[in-house]
Amino acid sequence: MPLIKPIIDIMIPLENYATINPDATLRQAALSLRQSFFELDGGMRTVAGPRAILVTDEDEKLLGILDFKSFLKNYFPQIGGLG
């Protein structure tokens, strides 16, 4: 039964998320998101990872999360009203 499955069995471990510092550029965030979200499997790209980047300080303390939707709103301001 899916509803009684433990969360630990379906969660994405923190080490699977890409991290970036708060002073990074939007371009750097795009590259990090791409690396996190896509994985090469036999030379083919497959959707694999989380659609978010963890923003951390120099001590790796979590400061925030940049998700794909937020990235798009800032990279393409004309679609900022979506969602």
C-alpha cells in the first residue's frame, strides 16, 4: 500500500541536490540545475534528479532553495505570472 510506505523510502536525500552559494549568478544556477536534473545514462539524457538547488553558505548551512519554477520566473520575466 503506497500510503503506508515510509517517507525515507521515497524522499530525495540531501546529497542528491546540487548546492550553490548565494552570490552565484543566474547562469551558474542554470548550469547547476541542469547538472542536478539531468543524468547521462549510456550517453542518453534522462530526467533523474530534483528540480531544485539548495542555496548554502560557506559552512554548508542551508539558506534557501531555488526551484525550477522560481528560476524560470527570474530568467524569463515575461512568464513570471504563470502559476
